Amino acid sequence: MANTRLAVVAMLVILLQLSTLSVARHHAKPDPCVGEDDSVPGMVHKHKKPHCPSPGGSGGGGGGGGTPGVMTVNGFQKGEDGGAPSECDGKYHSDKDMIVALSTRWYAGGRRCGKMINITSKKNGRTVQAKVVDECDSNHGCKTNIVDTTEAVWKALGLDSDIGEVPVTWSDA
Ligand SMILES: *[C@@H]1O[C@H](CO)[C@@H](O)[C@H](O)[C@H]1NC(C)=O
């Protein structure tokens, strides 16, 4: 029965080749998680990533997202820009306070009065908290995406208020 034996051996060889092929193919498949490291032959993976890095991972770590807006500088003291005392409490505030006025739709009819919000500068990624005390009235010239803050907030963010406007994101703290 040498023929049968030969056939079995031949089949084993074929099977072996098939499995080798499939393994090779599997390895050739581009792995979406592997970076440019693989293109360097013989290079040892120093830091093997346990899982795929999330796309666009360079954004702010925890928190993430927030509402995009434009931060402007405002005075909340008597005799400054707004002229009137703050909408929330009918008082004037020191420009040394970490306070903010929000566009009408975000002011939400006073629902955010006294609440803290986080403001993150898109320029440098820094975040500070400020208290909502006023409305930036979108029915009277204020745009709808304004985070209007004191000099103190600008300083805390490490920004020069002379710039006048910077892109930020904000969220309820
Ligand atoms: C707001 O910022 C503070 C500190 O800067 C942080 O502890 C808090 O988690 C932030 N809140 C949100 C909702 O991101």
C-alpha cells in the first residue's frame, strides 16, 4: 500500500503549504494599529501598543469636546463697557474676578447664573473655571457664540487680552 502512503504524505505536504500560505497572508494583512515602526527592518518594537490609539488623540485629554466659541474681553466694573450691572444679580463685579458673560442662547434665561463653566483656550490648551454672572445680549449686538470674560480669566489662561478675541471651547463645570 505504498501508493496510499504516498498520497497521505502528499496531502500532508499540501496541507502544510496551505496553512503556511494562509499564515503568510494573515501576516501580510496591513494592521491598522501598527504604525511606521514596521517599515524599519530589524527594528525592535520598544513600545508595543496594547490597543489602537484613538484617532485624533491629540485633543484635550479627559473632558473632551466642549462647545466652541469666541472669548472676548469685557469689564464688569461700574463705568466699563457694558454700562449696566450684571444681569444675574444686578451688581457690578471686579475685573479681578473669574467671571463670564455668555451669549443669550447659552445664558439660557439665567439658568446658568452663578454656575461655573470651564473655558479651554484652543491656542494653548489651558483650562480655567469662571462663574456666569451676565448675559451677552445677542438681541443687542452680541454675537451668538461669545464667552465674554474679565481680564483675570485671560491672565489665568496665560493669554494677552490685547488680542481681543481667541477661539475657546467651554462646558458646564
Ligand atoms: C472643569 O475643570 C476642572 C479643573 O480645571 C476639572 O476638575 C473638571 O473636571 C472640569 N469639568 C469638566 C466638566 O470638564
